[in-house]
Amino acid sequence: MAIRFLSKGRTGLAGGALGAAFFLTSWIGCAHPPPPREGLSHPGQLIYFGYANPQVRPCYRCHAVDMRGRWFGGPSLIGLKESDRGGILQKIRQGAGFMPAYGDTLSPQEIERLADWLIGLGP
Ligand code: HEC
């Protein structure tokens, strides 16, 4: 990719600048602080924002404060349905790509609560 940018001259530079801007935007997005603990009640939501289990890397770091995804390719988690539950549980337990596996750090109940909460966000 870098080589393609270089060989394209001016356009390549513009592409690089765009890339850098995108990177910065992602970074700033990632730096959004989570909502305060007091406003949250669902057990899944508390895990998502890193309040329930401080040893665990919080989900919002990759899936964003608004759950719409962003960082490290974390996809949007909006619109998941009950029929997606099996896949959600498996993804959280085993991870995939940049998605870490949480099967050893979260209990099966905690993973179910996360799935409950994510499914509840849907329409
Ligand atoms: C380091 C970044 C990162 C963290 C932290 C992270 N995820 Fe992910 N997550 C990803 C990526 C990347 C994917 C896409 C994986 C793939 O399928 O290639 C993903 C996929 C998922 C999916 C599947 C979405 C779908 O539509 O299939 C769910 C559900 C999910 N993550 C939930 C969580 C939860 C809950 C947490 C916290 C316990 C979490 N993630 C933490 C990066 C992350």
C-alpha cells in the first residue's frame, strides 16, 4: 500500500494525508471517555464500559462509546438480534481477528449478560 502511494506521486501524498486524517479521527473517536458509572444499570453495559471487571479490556475501546464500531476494525454492534445470539456468544468467547477472546476472563453468565444487552439495543 505504501509503495502504491509513493508511485502515484501527488495523488499518493493526498492519499497519505487522507489516511492520516482517518487515523487521527479514529484515534480521537477511540479516546471518547465512557459514560459515567452512575448512569449505567444493565450488567452487560457495565462490562462493556469496563466497570464490572477491571482486568478485562473494555469492549468500547474497539466498538466505541456509541457501539457503532471504529477502532481496530471493531464492527458496529447495533442491530444484533436474538437469532444472532449463538454467534455473539461464540465471538466473545473465542474472539476473531483483532477481537480478543474473553472465554477465560469473563464468566459464562457475564458473556450472556453482554449478549442480552447487545441484543436489547436492536430495534
Ligand atoms: C481490540 C479490539 C476489540 C475489543 C476490545 C473487542 N472487540 Fe469485539 N470485535 C472486534 C473485531 C475486530 C471484530 C470483528 C471480528 C471478525 O469477525 O473478524 C469484533 C466482533 C465482535 C462481535 C461480532 C459482531 C458481528 O456482527 O458479528 C461481537 C458481538 C463483539 N465483537 C462483541 C464484543 C464485546 C462484547 C467486547 C467486550 C467484552 C468486545 N467485542 C471487545 C474488536 C474488538
